[in-house]
Amino acid sequence: MRCATLGLLFFCFPVNAQDAVEELFHAIGEGRPALEDRLALNLNDRKLASGSSDLPRLGGFADLPPGLYPDSAEIEAWETAFRAGEIGGLVLHSDSRFHPPEIRDEEGEIVEIILDHRFVRHYFGEWIDTTERHRLRDRIFITFSPQNGTLVNLIGQVANSAGYDTVFFVNADNNPLATIFAGQFYATAQYRLAIDSRAARRLRTDVTEMELLGERIRRDSDSVYRDPPNRDDRSLSRNEPRIFRKLTLGDEFNQPTIEEIVVPGGIALGESAGIDFSPVELVFDLDAAFFSLHGLDPDTGEAVVRQLPEDDPAVLKSLFDLAGRSIRTRSDAVVDLDADRRVSMSSALNDTDAGYAFLAADILPFEHLDYLPVTKSVIIDTDVFWRRSGAENSLLQEYETDFEVRFLSADRMRIAQTRLALEYEYDSVGATVRYGGNWGRDSSRLRESTDVDGLGAGLAELARYAGWVALFRRLEQDSVPFLKGRYQFMKIDKAGRQTPRRFR
């Protein structure tokens, strides 16, 4: 241990770069053969998780694969446990150009290393750097109980000799700055590991890594969850709209195949946005409250930086969470109101202003077309495309959202049929909606007096949200890095209007 300042304890070792967890374990095993049996890629292996280990083990989790970054609730839970002194964090990454200031005696020997907030900020800057020099570097974060400090110390020393920079975080005197520093590293770690021990299993905490300790994977599975691709839906599934893909509704030329009784109705957003260049990084600036998207021109290969439209950060946080939830649950369903107007809302939108806006949009179709002999309406996105602003030399990005309002009823086989669909196009520049026509077997029932333009205008906010959801989904599906500003963005309070059990 070299120093203790700002409520942080650091081990800082200049080293060379290494890759992945397997290589880290190989290096530790070579450096300390006695540790080889205490390393596990999946701590939830049925044999390892059964009972308790006499010796602490270092390992990962199949349910926390590389690149699965912690969400807002996980970050808050980790920081809460860290503030309470229940856990610590060990950072492993490659060689840093930044080294802390030193105080030397008359003989030139180091007597103190000064670690201030400026050094940590620069150190973290390299941790999240995505330039070519840093792009392939691994960011490994180990959560542990302070009672396992001896093993953590040893791992740090072995990692040093194997080619890693090592930073050891423990909280001293409940220092808020210590929590922020540690939370930033945790929020942006590519690999999330933990030390399994009796002390760690005894912790009563909501920290994901600690909760997974002692849990055995299910038979014929590498996951502890009933539905591995949907690991965090175990307790929330009953509160989500029913799993639903809008493609099962068919379209103007393809018949639907989904039974009407399970069509959730409401709103279903499932598009992945098209983008007019190749994105390589998403960056969020909290002070200016806007995103920028960095990438490459597909024709010239030149670097491209575009500022995305400014919007309410709380709304963007809600939509970001919605896109992630949609991917994890494999469902496009956003909100559904049944015949009694009971609300079923994606948990990502509960008690948010964005969620309330979706609820308000869901009832608009029948307010404008209450004369149709149908039972449900569904609003779906059909295409989203982001492009550079038309202004010359513009660095701004804008987008268009195509969407449809469909009115459904069941046939004799209880298969949902689209009786009438209204087509619309939203333009983000003017925040305007243009009516594009209609289709469906009951299109002749559309009265000339129907205010289709008014319905479209009422859905402009929904279309704006749909554009963002499609963009966030595309970036997550393509694994576009989002590290710079991620911690600050994930800490945004998205709370807004309370979601009612029944709407109006």
C-alpha cells in the first residue's frame, strides 16, 4: 500500500497492456501457482457455488458477460455498499502515461506519493479512452469484501508483474469524492469480477456481483436465471407488458400470425435506426446536456463528429433505459391499456415524464376514430433514419421517424387483423408530422371529416421519442462504446409524473 489520501487507498503499478480475463488468470497462475485453483471464469459453476469455500476465490459470472455495463440501479447499489465500507474495488488496466506526483528525501528516495483529484481524473481519462492506442485495452473491475484484503493485495502484486496498472479503492471516512471516483470506474468496466468468500456471501447488499455469489447455474444452462437472455427480468416480468414483437402484426402485404388475445395493443417500438455514417463512439456532455456521436465517413474514412439534438436529459435517460430493456426482454412493447384502462408499462418508463407522455399518446387514436368497429389500436415505428443536417458544413444530426397507427380486431380464428392503418412521417427539424396515407380492408370506412392531421400532430412527441429509442437500440446492438460521460448520464434522475394504475 503506497498512500492514503482523499479517502482512497491506491496501488499504482506502471505496467504493460494485457487482454481479457482468461489472460489475466493465466498470468496470475504463472506468477503464483498456488492461486491457480482459486480462479474461476464462472463462480456460479454448480460445484463451485455449492457450499462455502474455505479459501477466497476470484472469478467472473456468465450472467455478467464483457460489455454488460451496470445500469443506474446497480451503480447506486454499488456506491451505497462502498460508502458503508461493505465492499471495495480493484481496477486492472494497462500502462498509464499519468503517474502521481512524488515527494523524495535528500537521497532521492520516494517518501510519499500524492494522489489528488486531478491525477485520478487523468487516470480515469485513459481508462475510458477509445482512441486507437487504447481501443483494445481491457478494463477489469473486481468487487470484494474488505475482509479479503490480503488476497486482493496479492492479486494486485501479481497483476503488476504480469503487465497491469492496478488501482485499489477502499472508502475511508465515508469520503464522497472516493465514492464518485470508484463509481466511475465501476460504471465503465468492461469486465466485472468478484472475490467469492464466506465474508462476501454474508453481506446483505443489493450489489449484483455479491448477490450472484453462491448461486448455482441451472441445469443445462450457464446462467442462474430461468431465462438467461433476460437476466434482470426475474422479479420484474410480472410488471412488464407481455412479450411482443411488432413484426408479428404483419403489414400491408403480409398477414399477421399472432393471436388477438395476446396482442398488447398500445405502443410498440422496435426499429433500429439507420445512420448516414459509421458510428464508433457515443459521448455525453452533462454540462451542455447533449450527446455527440463520433464515427467515420463510409466513403472517405475521415473522422466524423456530430452533435445530436438537445433534449431533456431525464427524458433521454428514460429512452436509453427503454432501448436497453427492449433488447434484454426481446420485446417491442412499451405500454398497453386494456379495456378497463389498466396500465401495463415497461419498467424503464415507470414514474417518468416520458412514460406519462406515452400513456397520453396511447389513447389518442380512439379519440379521433371512435367510430371504427375495432377493439385495439397499436402505434408502431416502421423506419428511423439519422442524417447530417441539411445546412452546409453542419455538424448537427437530425432524423426522421416513420410510424403507423393501426386499428385491430380479431377474425374467426382470433388472429389480430389490421382493419385500418394510418401512415405518418415525423421530421425532427421542425418537429412536424406529415400524414402519408392509409391502407387496410376497412380504409373505406375512414371518414373525410376525420382529423388525421390532428392525430398526427398529437403523436409528434411519441415520434420524437421513437427516433431516440431507435438510435440507442442501434448503438447498443452494434456495441458502439459509450464510456465518456456514461457515469454522469447513468446518474441522471429520470423520475417524473407517477404512472397511474389506470389512466383516466
